Amino acid sequence: MAQLSDDCFAHGGALLSVEDAAALVVARVPALAGVETLALTAARGRVLAEDLRAPRPLPPFFNSAVDGYAFRHADLGPEGESRLRLEGRLAAGEAAAAPLPAGTALRILTGAPMPPGADTVMMQEDTRLEDGHILLPPGLKRGANCRPAGEDVALGEVALPAGTRLGPAEIGLAAALGFASLPVTRRPRIGVFSTGNELAPPGGPLGPAQTYDSNRFSLLALLEGLPVEACDLGILPDQAEATARALREAAAGHDMLLTSGGVSTGEEDHVRTAIEAGGSLVFWRLALKPGRPAAMGAVGGTPVLGLPGNPVAAIVTFLHLARPLALRLAGATPAPLPRFAAVAGFAYRKKAGRREYVRVSLQPGTLPPEARKYPREGAGLLTSLTRCDAFAELGEEITEVRPGDSLPVLPFSAIF
């Protein structure tokens, strides 16, 4: 389990920017120990534990990049067509039996190793055959249409650094270098609670003043996209002692805990005091909308992050706090959230000194696309996420958005 000091998150101010909060998490939390070896077919999404050095060059030998004819560049005349005797054929998977004699050419297919002596390939569509000879036009540079050994990865080069999250491209590269398995970091166990007497689990009956719990399932789904083991810990009641006891017990068996709700200053908000009772707390009032209230601390050496109860606010704070913390524990190299440019199709005013995330739909047909603001702003509107495509990110320095302004957006398809 993670073991943090009680003051690992200590800082000098009460209000943190989004960047400062995320930087504090990454700087103060160590990656977990533990490595396991997985077959390539099981490694997708995991984090590489060690630098992967190339045990051989890639490609491993000098080869043809096209279907064509291999020859010695020195045999080309300075002007007009060159006429070379055609000798033999070489396909991928075959090796030349002897060096290529001067004044000759060899039919060669893509991926076949270049015969000794040959240094250039002419594409087949640029040549003519005549009486057992190949006619080559002038102007081709030495080494054209060839792939040198090690062109992609040199022998001994770090092909993939430790901390890399393994996707299809990374797994393909490892396979091309001859690796059948890879060392990956242990997945952090992250427990997820919802809080509140007003919540009921989906599928069961609802009390007269209850709603079905949604945040826990959204957070578990978000964690599924990270190299972690997500654990559903249910709903905590609005009771101080029960909340503190549950956090203490869960901290003993998890590397990180996530809660939603109960982090503000209401009489039934007990997460903050429960963290203090079990370890240490820094209450982060983030300069963020939605998502200002958040609690961060350590209970029994395990990091605990309390997210707001409103669904949109919980997701926004997850992206900026829980995501980098989970990736840090997993040993992954920090990566920013993906953003691209859009043009505002709305007018909006906001306070300076606070970052805001506005839900927008992206209109196709223009580059960059036009971002249209969702007509309602409540942080509890789940349909604002299902009916929009992205968050428009309005920086701390912005006080007004006008139609036509350029602004960055975070596409849901990439961040969820």
C-alpha cells in the first residue's frame, strides 16, 4: 500500500490553482513499488516499469522499401537511361546467395534484404524491361527506396522509456524488437465511495427523499481508462464516526481512496473531518468552476481525495486531481489532458483568477470547429455531459468570451 507522510501535501496557501494542485500531487506522491511481467497480449494500458532497450536494430538489416530493382548506384550513367542486365529475383524472407555483380540489377520485393554490393532501388513503375535487361532513367540518388538497418531504432537505443503507457503502437514496437513480454508496474488499488443519506444504489427501491447514486459509477468508469484496479466501496452514510471508520479500514487495503460529496462546510459534510481524524488534511478550495470544494489528505499513509458531490464538478476535479494522482501512483509519465482549438459560438462572462470549464457542443463543417455553449449551467446536470462534446477551458486571466474568440476545448472522447 502507499505510505505517505502526514504532511506530504502541506502548502502555504488556502486557495490553489489547478496547475499548483496537480503539481503538488505529482511532486509529493511516490510511484508504487512492484513489477510484474505480462505477455504482450495482456499489456495494453499498463505502465512500462523499465527502459526498453533495443536488443537488435530495427529494421534488422538493409532492405528494400518498395517493389522494384536493386543495383549499384555507380552503374548509373550521368545522362540518359542506364541499361543493366537483369539477374535473379529476391522476395521478402529470402537472402541473396552472392554479392550483386557490377553492371547488373536484381528484381527485389518490399522487405527483402539488399544483396551485398547493391545500394539503391528503382521503383518498378519507373523502369522498362527489354531483352533481359532493365532500363533505368537518370536522376535517382544513392540509397533511394531503401531502409538502412536501424533506421527506426538503433541497437541499444531506448525504444520505450520507463513510465510509458502501453498502447497498440508501443506494443507493436516491442513485438518488432522481439519482446514477447514486458515488465510493467503494479496497478494501484483505488477504492471509490459515494457519500450521503440521500443516495440509493441503482436497481433498488428509492426512499421518499432519495436519488440514485451516479457519481460512484462515473468515477469507476473513468478509472477503467487508467492503469489501476478500481474497487467499488459503496455508499457512506452521513455519520461522522462511520465515515472516519470506513476511511481508516479502506486505507489499509488500498493505495488511494476517492469519495464524492461531503467535502463542503455543511453540517452533514463529514469527509473533511474524517480525513483529519485518520491522518492529515489540506483543504483545497480550488480556483475552479465547477469543482471548487475538494479535500486532499492522507489516512494511514494512503492518499484520500474528496471530490464534490455535483456530478459535473466531480468529473472536472477527477480529471485535474484524481487522474494525475492515479497515474503517478502507477508510475506513468505525467501527460496533460488533450486539448484542441475551437472558435466560440457564444458570449460569456466570468471572474478573473478562476478557471472555468463550460460544456459545449462542437459544430462540424468548419476548421476549427465552432463551440456552442450548453443552454443550462448547473453542475448537477448529467445530460449536459451526454448532450455535449467537450469542455471549453476558460483560463484564469479571461473575464469575457465573445463569439469568434479562439479557445481550447477538451474533447470528451479523449478525456473520458
